[in-house]
Amino acid sequence: MTIDWLPDRGIRRAILALGAAGLTVIATGAFLEALWLLGLGVWAVIAAMMIELVYRP
């Protein structure tokens, strides 16, 4: 049985929260037809992906 390292779980949770928030903002921006919300959501998803790529435990 392996023991998860506590900071790894925190980073994973932050990545999932940032990605979910980004997707929510993208959906809201698409519904309201607000390009600035779409852009903000896309940047949030890009940030989550970059954190995932850089922080590879």
C-alpha cells in the first residue's frame, strides 16, 4: 500500500478546482455571449494544464 504525499494531493485538488472553475466560466461566457468570460475561462484551463505539466511528482 502506498501513502500519498500530502502536497501532491493539494496540488491535484488545486488543479481540479482551477480546471472546473475555468470550464464553468467558459460555459457561462458562451451562454451570455461574453468573450471576456470565455477568455478568462480559457486562461484558467490553460493555467491548470500548465501546472499539471510542470508539477509532475
